[in-house]
Amino acid sequence: MTKDVYVLGIETSCDETAAAIVKNGTEIVSNVVASQIESHKRFGGVVPEIASRHHVEQMTIVLEETFAKAKLDWEMIDAIAVTQGPGLVGALLVGVNTAKGLAFAKQKPLVGVHHIAGHIYANRLKQEFAFPLLALVVSGGHTELIVMKSHSDYEVIGETRDDAAGEAYDKVARVLDLPYPGGPQIDRLAAVGEETIDFPRAWLEADSFDFSFSGLKSSVINTIHNAKQRGEQLKKADIAASFQASVVDVLTEKTFRAAQQFNVQQVIVSGGVAANKGLRKRMQTIFQGTGISLLIPPLDLCTDNAAMIAAAGTVAFEQGKRSGWDLNAHPSLLLS
Amino acid sequence: MYVLAIDTSNQSLGVALLEGDRLIAHLTTNIAKNHSERLMPAINQLMEEIQLTPDELEKIIVAKGPGSYTGVRIGLSTAKSMAWALDIPIIGVSSLEVLAWQGRFFHGYVCPFFDARRGMVYTGLYRWKNDRMVSVEPDINILMDEWLTKLTAYQEDILFLSPDIETYQTAILQKMGGRAVIPDGPFGIANASHLAWAGMHKQAESVHHLTPSYLRLAEAEAKWIKKQKECQENG
Ligand SMILES: [Zn+2]
């Protein structure tokens, strides 16, 4: 019998201070997330310096809770995985230096993990991967399509050329005067609104898997502005429904096309926007009966957490990947 | 008993190791390079050289600012996680107090400061008394001009220590005249062995509660508070 592998994960790339312990890369032992949403709400978005300040205040508290919930001690931990990037540099630095401090103090192997790899591996905490697979990672910072032929092998086949999908959600929410964070608010309104406005869909070149959401965002803003000048009052719910329809159309269509072209067995949707009910529903409909299995993690694993970092880190650790004591934060780290 | 001291709060990076109250290793660099990449290799190098393993550490002392926000957090994240994992006491010391220790044998007041840009400084007033570096005026983020005016009330000589001394040398001499003592050489650069000594005589803190001493709100927060005040006054 082979020994179980326990990895401690740490994630501080944006506004969640998180730590988790994962067994064999597939099973959550404990998973603690301290969200800062309340602190950033009054600013209408994440303020990097405030995020960094919270991380340094919360980090050891979150770690203590992670170990207490796991009911296991340091002897059991085989490695420490930490988000190295991409993300907010000041925020990442707290996690990276915490991980180094722990790894050095306890003389444990250290593994730097790419945040997007984490989002993909969040799914492995629910179901084993079947290669080749296609991952759509969609959040406030990312919109990427990635093909994986084996573990830790990432080929980015499409990405956003301007705004991330989640960013477009936040901006449209702001124009609609919806409270922060705007994504869930638009999703909620879209469910009761009607698709009355035909907003553009950015398909780009026929064979492209890239995305673009800035045109859509401008179109929404102009539509609201023009209606206001004419003295018309558009229903917020209808704007939300029409906007969301455009985003979801492009995301599902491109994902579906890529899945067929690359002949994948599995499609994974993850990242904060994967919590969107409209997107989840459309993805389920489009892949039904295709023989391609669709994986969308439960809501708490869509948003940033450290279990996903531990999960991705476990695979990298088992493949022999190690980071040195000079490990640093990389705000624009590439997935490779 | 081994004590590790860490200072990455400003441009200089310092690591020191004590055995009891004896200094056994000490490293300072004063270059504009990344602390995050260099701190742990520096600790590792010193500990390897004296063949010390982390579980032999019994206390960690860290410079908690003021200084570079990011620098302070690199030091605190490292020190706090090590202390927590090893379950040993942690002590935070003002980065200004550490610098003031360079004036340990000065008869008079010691004024350490760091440039905080736009004419502002992080500073405080200290004096050696009863075998301790005592804070006379608490650490503050203030306009240098305003601070110097305040210092003119003190009758004795004042020793100014700072890595940014050149920026303010003329202003200091203008305001303080002959009572200002400004040394050249290495005295404006913090020394981690002083940090270790300063911390040795302080009470340990709860690792969870030890937070950076920024002495300044995040810019967004300061603006927000200002706006709230204006709204209150107008409405
Ligand atoms: Zn994320």
C-alpha cells in the first residue's frame, strides 16, 4: 500500500485569505477561507493595499483553524503548496512568504502553484480527471480555455484579449448601481428579466478561441446612457438578462467548439464566474448527450480557496517539482 | 537558546542570530533588491553556516515597521509563520527604535527617521535611559517641517539617524542649527543585531495579534474617511 500524501495549500492572490489540507490531491481534509468582501464593499471593489493588510492579519489565524479542523499535526504534512501568481503582488507576497516560513521552520518541501492550475484542479476534489480535458477558467481576472493531455500539462488555446468575463460583470453591475460584488447580483436579476436587448457577441475570427468583453461592456453602458437621454427607463432585470445572455452564449459556444475540435473526454468549468447559475445551466444543456462529461465544482470551490492550490500542488509535488527558498510572487505568471 | 532577528522593513535587509545574549551571526545588505527573494536564502545561509536547525530556535524578533508596506509584510509573514509553526515566542520591535540603537552611546536625544515621500517622514524621538532605548515622542508619520518645529522645544543635542539623511540634511541644519548631530558612515543603516537586543528585553506578543506598524492608513481608506466626514459636515 502506498502512503497517503497530505499537502498544505495557501492562497492569498486576491481578497481571500485561505489555507487547506488535501489528501492525495483528491480529498479535502480541511478548507478554511477568510473572505474580505465586507472590507472592500465600501470601495466598490478590491483595494490591493487593504487586501494585503488583511492577509497579514488573518494568515496565522486561518492556518490554526485549518490544522484544528483537520485534526492532524505537522508530522503528517508532506509538502506545502502556495499560489505564486498571477494575482495582486502585495497580496501574493503574504502567502508566498508565509509558505516559505512554514516550509523552512518545518523543513518541508515547497511547491509554487499557478492560480489557474488551482482553479482547474478544484474539480479533481470532486471527480478524477479523464484526459484529454478542456478547462474553461472564468473569473474576475481570467477568461481562458486550456487543453490538458495529462497532469500538469497546460496548453492555453484561448484567452481574453481585453476584460475578463467577471470584470465585465463587475463593471456592468456598477453602471446598474448594484451592490458589490456585482456578478451574483446580475445573475439573480437575469433570472427574472427578459432578453429584450440584442447586445453584441464577440466571436472574433472564425477559428479563434479567444474572448473579448470590452465591446459588450461599452454597448451596455451606451444603451443605458441613450435610454436615459430619451427619458426612457430600461428595466434593470432586462439589461442583466440581455447582458448575461451575450456572455453565456460566447462562453458556451466557444467551449463547445473547442471540446469537439480537441476531442476531449471532459470539460471543466471553474473560477468565480462558474458559480453563475445562467452559465451552469447552459453548459449542462449544451453538453447533455454528447458523451463528454461536464464538471463544474460546487460554489465554494469555484471561488478562490486553498484546497484547489493544495490539489494542484500535490500533483506537481508527486512529479518532483520543488521551489527554492528564493520563491517569489509573480503577479503575471504564465501557465506552463 | 537561539534567537533569530529579521528586518526587511526598509531598503536594508538584516538577519541576526544570537546564542543566549551572544551575537553569533549577522548579515546586512543595503541594496535596492527584492526582499521576498532574498530573505529566506539569507536566513538559510546563516543557519547552515553555524549548523543550526530551525527547531533549535527559541524566539523570533522582527522589525514591524514603519517603512515600506510590502517590506514590512514580507518580514512579518515570514517571522509570524515561523514562530507559529515552531510554537515559539515572537516579538515585534519598531523599525525606528532599531535605528535609534545606533545612537546607543549618544548623550542626548536620538531622532531616527525614514523618508515617507512628499516631505513626510516616519519618525520618533528616543533616548537611552536605564539600559533601555526609551521612546520620548511616539513614532509618527508627519511632515518633516512640522516635526523639526516640534523638536526645537527640546533643549539638548539631537542625533539624526536615517538612510535618507541626505534628503533632509539642509532642512535639519537650518532648523536645528548646532544642536543637530548628523553622523556620516554606516550609522543611518539599521543593524539586525540591535533589533535582536532591543527585542530580547520586550514582552512576547500573541503571534495572531502581531501586526505591522504602518503609521498610516491605506490611501483608499484615508480618502473614504475624508469623504464620510465631508458628507457629515455638509448634510
Ligand atoms: Zn481565482
